[in-house]
Amino acid sequence: DGGITQSPKYLFRKEGQNVTLSCEQNLNHDAMYWYRQDPGQGLRLIYYSQIVNDFQKGDIAEGYSVSREKKESFPLTVTSAQKNPTAFYLCASSMRANYGYTFGSGTRLTVV
Amino acid sequence: DAKTTQPPSMDCAEGRAANLPCNHSTISGNEYVYWYRQIHSQGPQYIIHGLKNNETNEMASLIITEDRKSSTLILPHATLRDTAVYYCIAADLAHGSSNTGKLIFGQGTTLQVKP
């Protein structure tokens, strides 16, 4: 079955460490997105990529980095520069057409 | 992308129809109306989308006013499993530039289905 996979589901890291969240899709979608969600809040866009080897900052890109070396993969690195990294991170993908997004099941990152 | 306005919360009795409103008075001609829902601690789930005409699928119906300034998502027979946050978004994903063509999520409507 085609889908979008995020791993791991739960992640714990010590403060000051960089951590990379995985997002893989086999839907042949061109565009991929990373969102952050804090408790009781909506989703905020971190980074997005509409094509391989190209990506743009979203609304809250500071302290995060991404790469898009393959169409299927869009990993997100949460760096030590991110002041409040504890959150629920969601990855999505889409065709560049009006069909909407497919979301992964999310990674819950806790920094202690 | 056009901004949308939704009530923060709604209740619905189990088995009854849930009607969730959304205002998008600044929607442009190329922007579709998308509805997603998010059950606690899960990724958002696509429900339905439309441009001008009313749409129906196995999950819900979408009613868009003739002037396209508002819409209503209808869950015809709500169940307890429909309890979730429902997001209404207006966007043009096919023709977006670097500043558009993305799904921007607001706070949504928290629908509580009660027995």
C-alpha cells in the first residue's frame, strides 16, 4: 500500500543534541512538508519542498534544517538552536495539484 | 491563501447530523476548500474538498455557497469516533508560488460527539 511513514513514533533527546526525524513516502508525490504542533494548537509549517534538491522555509524554520536528496525522503533535523523543540512533528506529501495532502502519523519529540 | 474562520467548538448527539460551518470570505477563484480532521495524537486525515459544486463522498458532504464565501461540512450520522478537531482550509495547491499553494492550518473546530 502507498503511504507516508514517519519514524520513530516517540523520540527522547537530551537538551543541546541535534536529532533527525525521518519521513518517507512511496506515493510518487513531488511535494513534501514538515509541520509542528504544540498541545492544543494548530499545525505550523516548518519547511516544505516542491521538488528534489529544493526547499523553502515555512513560518517557523529557525532552529530546523532539511534536505531533499531523493523524491521519497524529506528528513528534518531539529538542531540545538531550536529553543523549544518538544512538540509533535508531522510530515505530509502531495502532488502539485488540487488533491490535498497525505499526512504521516507523526513523531512526538521530547527534549529533557 | 485565503483565511478561514471556524467556531472553536461544537457538540453533536450521536446518530445526528453534524454541520460544521466555515467562513472564507476572501477566497480567490482558484482556491479550493479543503476539510481535514485530526483525532488526538494522530496525523490529520483528509475528508473532502471542493471548488464550486457541492461534493459528497463516503465520509461527508461539502456544501459551498454560491458566492463561495462560506461552506458547511456535513457528517450525516455522527458517531463517537467522529470526535476530533476539524480544519477548514482554502488553498490553491496546483498553482501556488513560493508564498502560496500550501495548506495553512488554523485552530479548527473541536467537535464533541456525545452519546
